[in-house]
Amino acid sequence: MMFTAEVKVMPLKELLDPQGKAVSDGLKNLGLQNIIDVRIGKHINLQIEAATKDAAASIAEEAAKKLLANQVMEEYTIHINTL
């Protein structure tokens, strides 16, 4: 079966997000004062061939741990969809 894994990688909340800070400052300069915080991350879609949804989730988890996210500075979530 084919599955799509959506992997969302974000900086840890405890760490400064320089890109988010730059965008936040830019939005404030544009008069958008109601935006309190901006965090910028990555959204990655993987197409996975696996026997089950759990197997696809396991493959996506391994990819996230080994390459897609730096676990020292980032956290990730995974959502699996059936194609």
C-alpha cells in the first residue's frame, strides 16, 4: 500500500528562532502589531510504500530521527495518510 507521511519539523520552543524573529519584526514594521510570535519550520511530505499504516509510521519516524530533524534543536510530528 502507498501512504503519505506529513512530517512537521519545528524549532524547540525553548530555543530562539532567528528566522521567526526576523519575520515577526518585518510583520510589525508592516503594521501587523497583533501577531505576537512567529516560528518557522519545515513541512516534509514522504510517499512511503509499506504493508500497514504502522509500518509506514515506523519508516517515517526513522527518517525523521536520522535525517529530517536535528533532535538537539528541533521537534517533529508525523501524520500518516493512505493514498
